[in-house]
Amino acid sequence: MYGMTIGGEDVPAKDVFDVVDPATGEVHAQAPDCSPEQLDAAFAAAEAAYGSWRRDEDARRAALHAAGDLLLAGAGDLAPILVGEQGKPLKEATFEIIGAGVWLKHFADLPMPRQVIRDDDAAFVEVVRRPMGVVAAITPWNFPLILACWKIAPALLAGNTMVLKPSPFTPLTTLRVGELFRDVLPAGVLNVVSGRDPLGAHMTVHPVPRKITFTGSVATGKRVAASAADDLKRVTLELGGNDPAIVLPDADPAAIAAKLFGAAFQNNGQVCSAIKRVYVPESLHDELVEALADQAARTKVGPGLEEGVTHGPLNNRPQFERVAGLVADALSGGARAVTGGKPVDGPGYFFEPTLLTGVEDGSRIVDEEQFGPALPIVKYTSLDEAVARANGTHFGLSGSVWGTDTERAAAVADELECGTAWVNTHLALHPAQPFGGFKWSGIGVENGTWGLEGFTEVQVRHRAKG
């Protein structure tokens, strides 16, 4: 069992909770359950470390580079831990850890924003970015490590310190990384705690942190925002998505099927910005469905450590039951499962890659975020109708448009009400590229200079002359 990192020390557990291997549905490890006193100690350690950490930018950059190097060098050791608690195939787990290292190293070299807005005979005025203080970070179970580093990298570069809590479904890899980072980060700069609910709620109402950064569901995000409001804590909320993909009449189904399928079923559909619904003109519907079904036939569902597996289990039983319920609801309403449509026989939380036709807006599988391996394919007759239906939701994380006339596709993408609008691609992310959502999909952005600024306060420095 891995310990919590508080003030640079390995803190033993006073109590523990079980961690389930989603490939078996059985307990395979335990993790420490942070007590209120330990949480207070973590925030106290972060607060004590803040004074010196914020003053040495060169040291911060060197530490982030060193932390990134540890992940790049240790991916082979960390990946099996991630597979065991999250379920994703080993190759994808390794890619996540390497990506987390790349994110840290990218931010280590990112310039801190500074702008001179006046320099004349009367005054010199510049706008700089100051750290906030202690940040509370709460991360989800679908990409436990890389999404943690989306928060760690900009927060620490800006000069903040942090208390980080992973999901209770996937605490192990993050706890282990907290142990590794003790060698390259000063004590108290990054404190990693784990625990069951209501640990996250206790973090948001704690008096020490000045910023809450949360990735997770819309419902929980709303509670985080409400809790933070009492203390006027700043928040960044990266919440759910119901990303549409609009296929234009000039698209080539055979040419785009692999990309569409990959963007819908990556990480078994457990991606906030994955394609969650496809709108296709009636003239291309059957051809596209056939091409996507061919992609589904190439998949291999199984335990993440098994050779050749492309798709693992859903991460946890509540999510497995949600996906199964949404698919059953669609089928009972007249939808047809072209592929899949049911759980895989045997232990674990496996569900067949499912393509659904005969569905319309108004059905739950189209209107809600399924967050799993089930994709509704919806016919449309006019492009204006497709755009209106794509936008007719509380969500606004991202979306994509697909066609051979890229200028026309880009013009349609301009009509999407979402944080990222892709053309002939989807899930194309980069540490320099901001990521966030409209409407219920979030507040603020992560990544890039914009994400870095989200961990700072604006300060005007005005020096009179003469």
C-alpha cells in the first residue's frame, strides 16, 4: 500500500479503503483514508512551503523538469499500477504516464506572462501574474495521472503549492507519483492525500486553499462551485461533455471511420471530450454505419495486461451500470445495436463496443453523457437542423465537423457552441492549447498560457517617475 505524501513525508494510514480491479470486480489493493487531522496537516504543510517556493522561479522550473523526467523514465514501472486500478490497456497506460511527463516539462519552459502597458515620462506600469497561494486539486478516475499533471504543472510553475486528491476509484498511481516527487520537490510543495467521500467536500470548504481546481461530473462541479463561493475561492471546473460529430454530405465514410471510432471509443469511451453522438446525413448513414461496424469488429476487449487488448473494462460498477442502463433504455425505445449492446460474459466491468442506430434527440443515450463504449448514430436531413441539434444541450465542451471541403467544414465548426471545435479530427490535444467548455461543461480553461493564468492573480505595478 502506498502512503500519503504530506510535508514531504510518508504518512501512514489511520484507516484504509479498498481499491477494486475493474477487470475482475474484486479488491486488489488498499489505500489510505485521509483523516480530518491529516487533511489539516497537508494544507498546513502547503501553506508553510508557499513562502519560499513562490520566490524562486528558476528552482520551480528545474523541479518541474526533474519531475517530468521521473515520469518519462518510470513509465514502465508505473503503467501496470495504472492498469490495475483504472483498467485501460497497458499501452494506453504507458502513453498516459509519458504524456504527463511531457506536460510537466512543457510548463517548465513556459514564460510567465508580463505586459508593460505604460512607459512614459510620468510612470512605468506593468501587469504581472502573482501566485494565489495554496491550491486544492481534485482529479477523476478516467485519466488519473495526466489530468493531475494538467493541474500540477501550471499551479507549481506559477508559484503556488498544492494538496492533490485523486479519485477513490484510482488513488494508487497518484500516491506512488507523490512518493517519487519527494526527491525533486521541496517538502510541502505537493501533498498527495487519498480518501473516500466526503474528503473532496472537506477540501473545498477548508479555510487554507485560495483556489479549487476540479475535473469531474457536472453535478459535483456545481457543488464545488457552491462550496467555494462562501469563501470566494477561485475555481477552475472541467466538467462533462456530450460532444457531437457532424458528418457533412461530402464526407468519405471509409476515410473517416477509423478516426471517428477512435475518438468515440478511446479509453473505452471514458473521455470527457470523446465523441458522444454522431450526426450523419441520410444519404451516408448506412455506409458510415457499416464502416464503423468494421472498426468495432477489429477491437479486442479484455484485461489491460493481456496481449493485444484494445479496450479494457469500464472503471467502476456505478459507471458500468449507467452505461448498461442507457443502452437498455435505447433498445427498449426502438434503437438497434449494430454491434455490441450488452455486457461481456464473465467477471469485471466489461461492455461490448456498441453502435446504436434508430435513435433521435430526446432519447437518453443522445441527450446525456454516456461516458462509455456506446455511440448513437443519428440521421439528419438538413445541415441547419444538425447544427441546431448539436448545440441543443446544456453541454459545450467540444465538437467536430467532418468533410472533404475543409473550408466548408470549418465554417460549420464556427457554428458549434463549445470550447474546442475540430475539423476532420477530434481529441487533438496539446499542452500549449487551451482546453475548457461552454455552458455546463465548465468554468475557466486548462493548458497553455491561458491555463497558467488561471492559477494566478493579476497585479498592477505602477511606478511613478520624477
